[in-house]
Amino acid sequence: MSGHSKWSSIKHKKGALDAKRGQLFTKLARDITMAARGPAGGDPAMNAGLRLVVQNARDNNMPNDNIQRAIQRGVGGGDTDLLMEITYEGYGPGGTAVIIDTVTDNRNRTVADIRAAFSRGGGNMADNGSVSWLFETRGVISIDATGKDTDEAELAAIEAGASDVSVDETDVEVLTEPGELEAVRTALTTAGYKVTRAEVARVPKQTVSLEEKAAIQTLKLLERLDDLDDVSKVFTNADFPESAFEAM
């Protein structure tokens, strides 16, 4: 499994267990609001992007009342009209590439927070376009195949339309074309597989292997960025050794 995916998977599990759950719900609600604010509207049946983020919220046990309030905020406009989606780029320890997707009502605050995180984490911000070419936009689905045959899970994903599948013990990562994400996710769920994550993400075309020290520094930087209130998603092309995760 790629370094990016390994970190994303651990982050996902950690978010479901630790005291940051309130922050997780806040970020999910903001994603829902932004999706509902778009031209496709606030009906998940008619808005594929909204349908996806709502399902992700439910997968994270977000209460339905919270989901509905987030949709209404997007449909109703008001202060949500001040929100902007801005992407920042940078370099982490060891020359790794980092992309940060944000939703903010204050560009100056957000860029200052991100710059400070990079500075403390041994990295630096970069101009737009500096590292984005190292990534491609793909649909990413994670399956918890505990108690199931991972070979069968891999075959089911391919039959559902996956473009690539990788297996790490009981975790199965499925890559799709962005437009096929929902169909593949639905097929896997219908087949009885537990989908723990499904999102359109920036996947590195190639990864950069890190020694343990740089890997730990990079993991700390990624967590520091991810903890910022305005940050929605963080992506990297770093490939981490298992020892770094154990040390963290």
C-alpha cells in the first residue's frame, strides 16, 4: 500500500477513536455544506458529490441531524457565501511533496497557520503548481477485509470497475476513475464488503521513500497540518517505513 494511503488509513482510524472527534464532525459538516452550496443543490439523490460526503459522514457515525443542518447551511447561503476553497502546496522533510486542501473564510489566517506548521515541521511552502503535477486525481476506496478472503475482495473490486487494487494484510485499497467512484463503492457494499473510506483524492504518481528520522518528522508535519481547523485534506507522496509508524 502506498505511503500516502498508509498515512490516510491510519489517520482515518485515529480520527474515529481519539478526542478529535468533534473536530472531525466540524470538518465533515463543512464538506457537506460546500457540496450542497454548488449548482447541483442540496438533494443527495441529484448531487453525486454531496451524496459521497454524506455517506462519508455516516461512515464516521456523524448524527443525521448534524448532516441535515450542514446541508441546510449550504442551501441557505448566508455566512457560507464567505467560504472559499483554496489549495496550498509545499515540501516536507526529505523533499516530499505535500498538498493541502482548505475551506476558509479568512485567507490570511489560513496561509499564516499553514506556513507556521511547515516551519515547525521542517518543511516549507511552495508556489502553486510546484508539486501538484506529481499527483493525479483518483477515486480511492478503502475496504476492511477482516474475516474475508483478500483475493476475493481484490477480484470483486476489479469486477466492479476498479482500475487498480492493492492489499496490505486485511486492508484493501481500491483506485478508480473519479467518475466511477460511487458505482464501485456501491457494488462493493452490495457484495458485503465494509467500506471504511471513499473519496476523490490526490494520489501520487510516484512515492519518495524516507528514512525513519525524516519519516517521523513528515508524519508529525502531516498531523500538524491536518489538525488545523481550516484544513480539509492533506496529501503527500511520502512512503513511510513501518518503523516510523511504530515510533509514532
